[in-house]
Amino acid sequence: MRPKSLRAALLAAAVVASSTAVLTAVGSSAGVAVADAGVANGDVIANLWAWNWRSVATECTNVLDPAGYGAVWVAPPAESLRRPDGVWWDIYQPYSYKLSGRFGTQAEFAAMVNACHGAGIKVYTDAVINHTGAQTGVGYDGTTLTDKYDPVMFDRGDYNVDVCPRSISNWGNTWEVQNCELLDLPDLKTGSSSVRSKIAGYLNAQIALGVDGFRVDAAKHIPSSDMSAIVDQLANTPSGARPFIFHEVFPGPTPQPSDYYNTGRVLDFTYADKMKGAFQGDIASLSSFGPSWGILPAANSVSFVTNHDTEREQRHLSYKDGPAAKLANVFQLAWKHSIPTVYAGFEFSNKDQSPPSSNGFVTDTNCSSGWHCLNRDPAVVGMVGWHNAVGTADVVNWQSPASNVIGFGRGTAGFVAINNSGGAHTWQYTTGLPDGSYCDVITACASRVTVTGGRATVTVPAKSAVAFHRGAVGDPTTTTNPTTTNPTTTTNPTTTTTTTTPPAPVTGAYTIQAHTNWGQNVYIVGSVPALGNWNPANAVPLTTDSSTYPRWRGSSSSLPASTRIEYKFVILEPGKPVIWETGANRVVTTPASGETAIDGGWFRR
């Protein structure tokens, strides 16, 4: 073994050993939870690509978890080129695989992962594994690079420089795209087993700290067979699951996104292209939005409206497009398709500009002073909860009463109206929801919508939206116990203090007769947290067996006392849409104490 190879091997071993030590110090993802808001976390990914580790940790606990986000996508954690003039892209030039760089130390990175896991948020990192740094200099952790083919973790023989010592010139030639250099960045020989092992070791060091998955940068420049061999070497996450992988396959003649479906999902650039076209044109055209538009299949993709790269090229909508960009995110969260991402970045006056930093190191995010935190916008936060509440329900009741004005529902679970025009618009929409008063989640319930006969007259302000769902219903019921009121007693309200202790919860016992197909299971879902707040993902399961079928039974012990509860039974089957019970909601008023029995029959046709 040559001295350089020995140095690389020792460095790789040190990174893994250091990861293990840090993991022991801060606790694994299965350790003590830092905080959890008790809100169900869905599949929405917050892209906090430019945020430092301290800020991501705080955001997971204080914002992402309470809003119902499911994961956070963060920047590459490896040490990278440190440019004195400050640019955003220096982190795409790895200098070493040490997990200490522009966004914080390895200990801070590990603490961030632990904090996010404590809040129920998964962590996906940006994986730069196609290449290493092209520019010489000093890295953020002090590593020096004097020859771009001689970083500390690789030898010259680990690059494709011997077969293609130049940048890509023919983007229609697969071999050239995958063996020549992207923007002069030294292209790793990923067909080499030793190179694959070093890359996998870098990613496994992150998994050891609790990382749940990776967004693979420049994936199209790595042959899919090489990618598969690298992914096969990755360890399971601490939860026991395989790492979640999603690839950057930039549009072009070759290779195609489908080449990478065997190792993960693919970021859908065409989805973002079409969002910009629609929201700078007429959103009424979105009635048929789907694969016929050229977007990737839902099961194989991750969608986005913009990201840290494309917004600078003006390819996609950004904060500079104002309300249109926010409304495109509202649509993304409302439409039934792939896993959505919401990007929160920073303001810039030129495409190379760095995020707010000091001596190159990114400073704490304060959502002002140059930061643009779309993930915190009340409309976006409300739609994350809306997205989680409607689950897998199909798009129904599409309506477009005017140019750039649309409305649609998701089954009987939720409804949204979007106005991309320059003036307020009023219309009576068919919602598909039961009659009642609902919170507008776009305004955090500052306004309400009343549904009567399944229809609602909604005024949507210019460049805004209105959205409501079955889990966001009327004001809490106020219960007065008449036995404690003495009409003959006079008290001075300025001196009397009343303390009310909430009544203890009651138990619900559920029974229903329901005929199902093999693989289907019956659940109960309703208008209170104990019944999932109308979110089928949090419904209470019922059980049956060969001796009692078709009678299904279940129970829960946390129903609110003396409360009117609306509920329905649903049938769930893995990978299939939710089957909702038809007709009006069932209703029960719970007793002041003890148990309430809920039973009935569901005679499906």
C-alpha cells in the first residue's frame, strides 16, 4: 500500500471512529427525545439547505415538528473548499470526508440529528460523491489541497483522469457524461471497488450518527450500476430502515431518471418547470396535472417548486416571484402526487452570493437579515397540516370559475381554493365536506368557512388561497355543569377567581359489522385527537378474527368527556386509497365519566 493510500485509509477509519465517539456522547436517535409537539409528522421535506446545524436543530423542535413536517434536507456535512470571497457553491467541492465544515462541527452535526429525531423529524443530507474539489486552497477544517487529484481521501488513480482528462463536451453521450469532468470537478472512478468503499464509508459515518437518508448530488454523472453497488454497502439506519435515497438527475438527453429508480427516487425538475409555467400563466390549466405533463411518476419522485440551485438560474420560481411562489407551494402541498419539499433559503443579489456568514462559516438563521423562511409562512404551515390531514384521498370536485382561480377537494377530507389573479374572487364551491364551520388553515383560523349542503361561498383574496379540512372544525365546546351554579349567590367579579379542572378522559369501546376484502382493515377516525383529528394515518385500528368476523372491535382511553364527537369508520389497505364510509358523519356525545359505546353497521355496496 502506497503512503497516500495508507493515509486515506487511516483518515476513513478516523472518521468512522470519531462518528462512533460523538454518537456515544450525544446519544443515538433512539435515545432521549429532546422535544416532541405531539403532532403527527407526515412526509413533507423541509429543505433547509443553507442553514447551520444549530439553526436546523432549533427549527426541528420549534417549527417543523409542531407544523407536521416529516423530514429535513440539509447541506453536505463534509469539509469543503473555503473561499475568502464567500460563495454558496464552495460546499460542492469536498476537501475531506471529515464531518466538520461550513455549517458546524461534527459534534454540532450529531446534536442536530439527535434534536431532530427527538422531535420526530428525519434528517437527509446532501451527498456529494461524484467528485471532489477542483480549486486548491484550505478547507473549513484546515485541510490543504495543492493538487485537485490529490485530496486526503483519494489517490490520482481513483479518478477518471486517465480516460477523460477534460470537462464534458457532448451531453448526448452517456459515457462522456459519466466519465469526463463536470465543470472541471475531478470525476471519481466509481467503478472501482476501493472508491465505492470509501464513499460508502463516508455515508455510513453519517448513518452511524442517525442520518436517515441522502439526496445524491450529480447522480446522473455516476453510472446507475455503480450507484447500486454503493447503496448496497450502506448500513441500515438506527431505526432499522434502509436509508431514504433521492437523486439529482438534471434533465438532459442521457441518462434518464428511470435509470436510477432501482436505488431511490429522483428529484423532479420538470415538476418545478411546470409550476413556474402555470403560476406565471393560468393555473386553470392544472386540472390535468400529472404524468401527461411529462412529470415523473409519483412513486419514483420527489417534487419541488424551487431549490438552492435552480432559483439562482431563474429556472424556477423563487422568493423574488412573490406570492406566485408561495401559491405554487400551496398547490404542491394540496395536489395528490409525490413527496413534496419546501425550500427555505436566503436572499441574494447575484447568483454566487453566500448565505449570511462570518469568516465563511454560516451564521444562525433568524428569518430576517437576509434569510427567507418560507417553511414558517402561516399559509405553508397550514398547508403542511392540510396535506397530512387529507392523506391519500383522491382529487375531486375540480372547479375553475375564472381565469387563474381554481378549487378542488381531496375526497371528503379537505378543500382548497387558490386565486392567482390580481383581484379578490367570490364563488360558491362544491366542497364534498360535511356541513359545518371550518378553520381556514391559510390564515391560521383567523377566518372561517361554513359548508351547507356540501357547498361553501368562499371569497379568496388576490394572490392568496383558502383551505380547510375535516380536522379543523368549529370552536371548542364550552361545557357548564348546572349543578354548580347557584342563582341566588351574588359574587363580585373583580375579586372572584375561578379555577376549572378539565374532566378526566373517558373510554371509548367501538364495535361495527363490516364486510371487507382480504388485506383490508377497519379503523375509526373522528374530530378529536384521540380519533386522529380526521387523519386516517392516525385512526384507531379495530380487530377481528375468524370466530367474530365480520364484527370488528377496538377501544381507546382518551376521549374527551362531555363532548360532541363526529366520526366515521374507514377501511385501509396498504398502498390503496382510503375507503371512507359514505353518508353523514356519525355523532356521539361522550358522558362526563366512565365509558361510551360506539357501534353500528356498515353495509357497503
